[in-house]
Amino acid sequence: MRGKKLDLSIGAHFEDEWSVVEGKKQLSKKELLLPEKHQLFFKFEKRRGKPVTLIGPISLSKEQTEALLKKIKKLLGSGGSFKEEFMELQGDCKERLRELFTQEGFRFKK
């Protein structure tokens, strides 16, 4: 075995050009909408055995989204967060959320 070279020609050639992949996600500029222009829908999931209600997609500015989330969490008395255009709220609170978002001027898909 001494004297033999290791053959690394399995699939890639080291002479090929490599491209560098950036670690950061490129955020696309999303279009900000008025509450009346939204078409929201609900998703229901169980995470670690606990119910989570997702509502979205929401296209508001960061400040408006944070203010709305804070208000909704206070009115519901539950925790929640905003991730990737969806508000995630603890518990199964679909009917109460529909009322609160309708009062804020949002519309829902039928």
C-alpha cells in the first residue's frame, strides 16, 4: 500500500469554480398593506403537546406589527410572537382572534 496515491475524483473536481454562499438570508422587500387589504387565514398546530394558533400573512411595518401583537396579547391574556409574516399565539383562540382582528379592520379568507 505504500506509494499509492489517494484518488479523490469521486464527483467533484477541485479545478471547478466554487461560489461562496452567504450565511445571512436575503430579506425580500415585502409590500406593506393597509389592514383592509389583508386576506388573513388561520392555522392550528400543536407544538410540544400545546395548542398554537397562527394567523397571517400580515404585511405591516415592524412598528405596527409589534404594537398590534402587544395589544392582542394583552386582550387575550396569553403569550405570542411574530415570525415570518404569521402571528403565533398560545392556545386555541380562533373565534376571539377573528373578533379582535375584525375590530382592527382586517379581513379574512372565506
